[in-house]
Amino acid sequence: MTGTLYLCATPIGNLEDMTFRAVRVLKEVDLIAAEDTRNSIKLLNYFEIQTPMTSYHEFNKYDKARVLVAKLLAGENIALITDAGTPGISDPGEELVKQCQEAGVTVTALPGACAFVNALVVSGLPTSRAAFEAFLPADKKVRAEILEELKTETRTIVVYEAPHRLQKTLALLLEALGDRRLTVCRELTKKHETVFRTTIAEAIAYYKENAPKGECVLVLEGRDTNALKAEAEAAWMEMPLDAHMERYLSQGMDKKSAMKQVAADRGISKREVYAALLKEESIK
């Protein structure tokens, strides 16, 4: 019998958010894999949990994951905890879960605190569809590629950021996405929690005068679908109709299907496309 990997959510600021089940599991497992044992020992001591700990973090996640999987295959039960929140969300737990699944080890998650979810539900922005981007990459090229993708993202966007990088990130978002509604969630679940409903431009002005403090979650409004559709249609209308048709015919579409797609692209009827093509042909 193989063991089970338990993904145990821990508080993101308020110790009262620790669940009874998480405390019980952390006491019962054979080993706790923690992102930072120095940080996690405070949590374990508070709840009188004496289970042995081992470190599992970004810089040892591949090799250490193999070690932990071997223990699980030998029958040990292991709990994974992060510094705060749900393991596997923007942390090295993702790699351990992947290796466990590949090895046939059972993985189960214990519900609990998650900054992404907390920020989204209090943001006042649409919650039915959301894109979680975690921290924007430090690599300029990769970051630029992601920002380019987000320009046309219609879902609500959630981004994590540290206080010392907040102003720079806001400036990058304004340049790439333009001004739009934004909710800045700071110190979630803690005594000084703030939910700041604003815009990107207004937030930049505010934080020039007020130094940001505490971990932040940025919840951004997605692009308006109607505006996006109008832009796309305008772009297609700039292309000559016969060139637009040829684009799809060259892809193997028959003439009827190509006309249908051209009409959809331009926001007009197939009859209008047909009439315009006939007119162009007669002129030629």
C-alpha cells in the first residue's frame, strides 16, 4: 500500500483560518514537507503539532520530490504545506503533485485559505470567469509575451505582487493593457486588510504618495468583449474582400464556408459578402 500526499492549506495571515481537519492530518502524517521549516515551525508549535518536518522549496523541488515520492511509495503519508495558503498555487508543490500522479501515488487536497480566491470574491469584479497569472515573470521577454496575451483577455485577471515591486508592476500593466478597473487587495485576512477599488492609473498616483505595505493581490477588469469584437471587425474591414476570401480558400475551405467565415469576421451577412464580391468581379 502506498501512502497519500495531503495538500494542506495554511492561513494566509489569520491563524483562526486553520481548519480542524488540517490540524488533525498534520498530527497524523509521518512527515510534513514545508516550504520554509523556520516559518512553519511557528505554525506547528501554535497548534502543538510535533510531526517531523523536511524542507521542500523552489531550489530543491525536483530532486526532493523524487525523495518524497519514494517515501510515499514505501507507505509513508506526507503532508505538504507552503508558507501561506494552498500548496500547488504558484509554488513548488506543483512539481511534487506531478511526480506523485506519474508514480500512481494518491494525492488529496484539504480546502483552506487561498489569496487568489479571497481577492477575487471581494474585488467587486466578475467572478464567473477568471485568469490567474500569479507573479509576473522577472524575465523581460517572457513578461512581455504574457502582457501581450493579457491585452485581449476578457476574463477577470488576478496577479500577485510584493509591495516593493507594486509601483513598477502597475506601470507595466497600464502601458500594456491601458487604464481599466482594478481592485488592490492588501494584507488579506490580517488586522489591516484593505480592499482598494480603483483604476490602474489612480492606483499609480495613490502609491506615489503612499508607500505600499504588505503582500498584494491585484484583480483587474478583463477586456470588454463587445469592444474587442468591434476592433477585430474594424481590422478585417481594412483588408480587401478578395484577399480576405483568399485567406480562407488557401487554407482548404470551400467557397461557401469561406464566405460564411468572412461574413462572421466582418460582422456582415453572407449576402453582403456575395454582392460585394460580384461587384468587385464586374469592376475587374
